[in-house]
Amino acid sequence: MPRQFTLPDLGEGLEEAEIVAWLVNEGDHVVANQPLVSVETDKAVVEIPSPWSTIVGVVERSKPEAREAEAPSRPRGLQVLPAIRALARKLDVDLNLVQGSGAGGMITRADVERAARSLTEAGPAEPLKGMRRAMAHRMALAHAQVVPTTVIDEADIEAWSKEADITIRLVQAIAAACKAEPSLNAWYNAEAGERHLLSRVDVGIAVDLEGGLLVPVLCNVGERDSADLRAGLDRMRADAAARSIPPEELRGATITLSNFGMIGGRFASLVVVPPQVAIIGAGRAERRVLASNDQQVIHRTLPLSLTFDHRVVTGGEAARFLTVLKSSLAKP
């Protein structure tokens, strides 16, 4: 009797994946655990094996579902003339994206035509998928749940050697700061109203990829030396770039680091993703004029941004954490 192959449980509640490539054709004989199809989830490209030994019957290649075109939605609280709504439907313009130039913000024919020209120049819409779609969902969810507050400061890193590894120094400083102020190395369950202070420091490292953002986890950083941390980070970044990172290495971060200064920028208001309660950002290191013993000196400094969930972390706790982070980074 023919059996239907369906998408198996991919873990972490993943209910959908996009087919990258079929690895078999109709009529092929496959054995159990032979890769059947390559799919892309929000985190990785994985091959799904056959659960049986069988002959491949029909490979259904899904096609976009045809749906009746929906009329552009009408901006809330704003009256739009029927003729303008009809024009928007004709030109496929979403009225929510149009800024009205008429009296009282009324949308005019010229506004709709201008929006249509802009959309034409911009090219076709690009649906979000994979990592980028997951990122959009998680950021929106975090924005809705967390009460974010950011404090900023600069660390004096003039004593560093030229060979200093900024990312690894940051990871080690985070471990020291978490030991001194454990309230930021925590998970918060908003529904239960409970926080869990965590003894082990597992740092999520934000990795910028062409397809979006991945955050692999560098585990137990307080108990590892610099060489081991660097080797682990290099391997994780290579796996992330190849979309082959194991799912378990994307789970369980207790606090996150975004070393965005490797690309550019000084300070940032970052996004705390629950259940974590804090994220540290490091900006671009540069030489700046500082005051030292009533004299001005030019030292290399590292901008630091600490965004925390003010529902469970106090301003004093965040300030103490940042103070320890700075002092740890200032060491040679």
C-alpha cells in the first residue's frame, strides 16, 4: 500500500520548512535513512531521511496557492474616497503605506500614483523566508514582551596588546560580570512571574549572515581558556555560514553579545529576546581623549551598550554589571 511521506518533527516546535532540493526522483529505489529532501528551516539547511525502504512514487512539487486578490486595506481612522480606493486596487497599492498630502492628511490621487511609481522603481516585493522571517517574528515578539532600558559606557583598553582578541575578551568579561552580578545571567518566565538565576554562563554570539541573523551559543565560557573559546567560536561561525550548525548549539543562551563594532557603529539600543534578560553590545574601538590624573590622554576605548529587561533587572544591577565589565576589559 502506498505510504505518504510528510514533514517530520524538526524540533523546537518547527511546523514548516522550505524545500531546497529533492534528492530523489520518481521511480528511484531508496533505503531507510537515505536522504530524500533538503529543506531550509529558520536556522539551518537539513537533509531529511526516508523512514522506509521503498520505491518513490509521486514527488509533489508544491506550487504557490492562487488566491483572490485582496483589496488594499483602509487606513484606520482615515476617510478615503471610493475613487481613491478603486485607484489603489487598480495600481496594487496598500493604502496603509501611503502618506496623505491632502487636507487633514487625506490621501489624494497624486499620493497613490506616487506610491505606485515608487513601488515600480523598487522592484517586486521579496517575501521574507527562512532565517529572515524567523528574525522578524522573534524581534516583534521581543518588542511586545520586554521592557527594554539601555545604559552605555566606554572601556579603556589602552593596556591591550595589539594581538588582543576583542570578541574573546568581551566573552570573558561578560563571564566575570555575570559572576559579580548574576541577576543579568537569568531567564524570566513572564507567565509564571518567575526568574531563574543561572550559574553557568552560556553566551549567545550574534552572527550576521546574508540570509539573516543566527545566534549560536558559546557554552560555559567562565570555565574555558582563550584558545578553547576562539576555536569554538571559529567552528560555530563556520557552521553558521554553511547553515550546518547543530540545532542544540542554537539553544540555551543565558545572555547575548552583539559585537557590531566589527562592522561599524558606537552605541546601540539592542533587542533582548526572552527568556533572556540582557544583551551586551560592543561598538567600534577607537582612540579618544580621556581625563587621567587631571591630565588629558589619548587612549583606545571600546564603546559598550547594555540593554536589559527592566521588568526583572534594576538600574542598579545593570550599572554594577557594566562597571565590572569595564574593569575586566581594562586589564592588560
